[in-house]
Amino acid sequence: MELQIFSGALNTSEIYHVWESRAIERNCGALSIFTGIVRGENNITHLSFDIYLPLLQSWFDTWQMKAKAQQTTIYMAHSSGDVEIGKSSYMCGLISKNRQSVLSLYDDFIEDFKANAPIWKYDVIDGKRIYALHRSHEIKGARLV
């Protein structure tokens, strides 16, 4: 599966192994991985995430079509629920026969993810779940009423 949602922190070693195996099976020479790790700042004890999967899948499918046009496959894993400081909540992997197509998509995919993926982040401070508004972006086409 190219898009996976996990409850809690990601097992990055296991995910990497699966994606690396897929690259090897497909005789691909490029696998580029980005891993997001929860930082300890602003008195948070951990982060918490809510995901609306149908909208996320639609967003991801659009990127997958762009990638396939360049003979690249995108894999993405994200956490739902709570993730402790020092643990991973996000991974993406781009796989292709060569590095050029991977590198041409890599930064744009990650930046668009941060700006437009329908995943809501909360800081957990003193046991309270607080929406991380100051680190959030409005999703294109979404309007709160």
C-alpha cells in the first residue's frame, strides 16, 4: 500500500525496510526518504493528529499521478493519534529507476504535504490537546463557516 496511516508513532525501521524491498523488487536505483520527528518545544509533551482519510487519499492520488508521469512512485506513512517527542509521525519515500525524477518531485511533494494535506496537528500541553493554529495552513478550497 502506497499510503498508510498508523495509530501512534511510526516504526521507521520497519517502514524503510518495506520501501527499500519494493525498490529492489522493481529494480529501481533511487529511494529517497524523508522522516519527520516530533520536536520537544513550547512545553509540549507530545503531538496528536487527526486525519480525514478520504480527503487525504484524494490529495495523495493527485500526487501519485504526477509521480507516475515521471516513472516515480510515492509512498507515505503518517500517524493518527498521539506521538511522543523524539518519535516519527511522518515518512515519505520516492522510488524510481534513477535519482533525477525522485529529486525533481521530492521537495515539492513535502512542501505541498505541509501546506495542503488534510491532517490536523494538536500540541499536548499539561494533558490538554490544543490545536496548533500558529503552525497550520488553510487547505486550498476549504472554508470554515
